[in-house]
Amino acid sequence: LAFNRHLRHNLLSWQPLRDGQLTLASLYNPYVGELAVDVPNCAVVIDAASVFGSQAFVLSRKAARYIADHWAEIEGMQDIKMSRLAGRLKRPIFYHAPSLVQHVGRRSLWGGRFHRSFDFDPDWKA
């Protein structure tokens, strides 16, 4: 993975995180289905059913606890399990825009389809 040079600053500046709005969020967007865009707050809201890729998830304690307690209820890889379970909490799933993390390389290490963030910016600063 490659990380934005101002990752800590950008996280501390991210309104959905600062306001405690997050259950599941991501700093990496391989272009999943957007439900809404919040340009001033550098966020997009994502449909839980369209999430794939778990390169840079951010979880609230409540979401982490719920996901751990219900892990066996969903089949699939960790990205599918985590996002679908978080979707049950009926809270928005936010993705940071632009992405602060990039998937590097040319092929997936676990054998799946390789994907990259479409909007990663290594130098972006809030």
C-alpha cells in the first residue's frame, strides 16, 4: 500500500470522523457505488452492498464489536463480511475523497481481481 503524506492530518481534519458519524469508512476507493457526495467534507456515502476492497477501513468501536459478534452470519472474504454487517447498523458508510491509500503492484496477493483507487493523491492536504 502507498499512503498519503499527510494521512494523520487529513484523518484528524475529516468531519465525519471528528463528529463521530462513522461506523465503517474507508480511505481507499476502487470506485464503488456512490449514494451521495459531500464535497465540503471530502466524503462520499457508499452503498454497503457495493463495497469491495478492505485496504484501508476505519471502524468505530460499535461497528467493530457488532462485526466480531456476527462474523459467522455472512459468507465471503473480509471486505464483504465487514461491509455487509456494518450495513445492518443503518448508518452511512463514508469513503474519504480523495483516497488517502493506494493499492500498489499489478496483481492481487490472494488471487482476486487486482484493483486500484481511482482518486488517490499522495500529496493532498485538507
